[in-house]
Amino acid sequence: MGIITLTTDLGTKDFYQAALKGSLLKLLPNANLVDISHDISAFNIPHAAFVLKNSFHYFPKETVHLIGIDSVYHENSKYLALRYKDHFFVGSDNGIFSLLFDEQPSEVVEINIMQDLNFLHFPLSDILAKAACHLAKGGKLNEIGISINGIEQRMTLQPVIEGDLIRGSVIYIDSFQNVITNITKELFTKQQKNRNFNLFFRRNESITSLSWHYNEVPEGEKLCLFGISNHLEIAINKGNASGLLGLHLGDIVRIEFYK
């Protein structure tokens, strides 16, 4: 039974998510559908990329990841199916794949499945659903598309290194209101060189040590740690870090290293 994961901005309040799942099950009744998230902010490609990038590798090889972000039809729409690290990805060529992958996918095709005009406004339940089911059944990429070399590129804001300082920004706030930055553990360790540090952010707040887990400090106290995303997080033990510390998407944080 093939696994198809779903990452969309369809939400849970309307019928769109049900329409997508019904279309998939009609094509592949024994499909194992797994929701990664349907609460991606509308058309928010970086949000979807961050969520899927930090979850897809937990799934078995050959899993198909269907992405429904900014997939509505327009004249120059291009839909892709890709193979990357023994997983399949299906979605619009809108830059999301360049944010998902750290290296080039091993195979990319532009899907050439005929569009059903009755679903012109909702290709997610038509072209993309058909491609995902084909792959979940063990079908080949070259049976549903034409091989291409490039994918749409999209850039995200990267940390800036200035001497003994890293200047980063908030890229994600999870449902616990933990604040996740674009500073990776690899970058932090490379720049730290076993030195002390000060993490500064809004309202002249600072943190001077890394925690291994959220409960390492008393309830209500702030902390920073590297979570499962491998990005530096600012959190409050059993508290709302974003709201209480006044941190929002795009806000600047800085780390100063010293001996």
C-alpha cells in the first residue's frame, strides 16, 4: 500500500481537503494518506518548505509527498514530479523544490498528464493527484512526464556573519509558539569555536547558554536550544515565547561570541 503525504494550505474548515482526499482514494482506494499539514499559510511557499523539509525524511523510502501550495492553474503553470533521496515529490514548479532540497534531485520530469477541464481551477485533485497515485502504485517518473534539467529557484534570507557575530532572523513559529530562526546548528558550531555567546533579541532580552531540552529551565523561564529541525529555537518552558517575548516572523536575532 503506497504512502502519500499531504502538505497544503487548504485548511480544515472547507471542503477542499475532503475533495482532494476523495480524488486520491477514487484513483487508489488502498492508498495510505498521511496529513503532514493543511494549515500552511495561504500561498506561503517558505512555510510549506520548512514543514515538509523537516518531516519527509521520517517516512519510508518510496513515499510520495504531494504538495498543494500555490498550485492553482494559470497559463504558464508547470507541474513537476521529482525523485530526491529515494522519495517522490509532486507539486507546482513555483520555487518550493529549491527550498526543500539541499542538493539536486536525482530525477525531474514535467508532468504531461492531460488536464481535465472540469477541474481546471483545482489541478491538485486532478493532474497532481493522478501523478501521486501513479508513483504510489510503483509507476515510473518517465511514464507521466518529460525529463527536464532545471527547477524554479527561490531564495530565502540567510544569516549574515560579521566577525564574531551571527545576525539571523525568525523564519517559523510553531503551534507551541516556539520561535525558530534560520541559524543552523552547523553554522553555530562552526562560528562558536568553543567560545561563550550572548543571544540578543527584542526588548533587550538575551540568553547566554544552550539547553538540551525545554524542561532544563524552570517553568516560565526562557531558553534556547537546537530542536529537531536543527535550527536555533527561542522558547519558554511551558510558555508562549512568541507572544511573551514579542518575537514575530522576520524579526532579527543576533549572536555575539566572546572568550
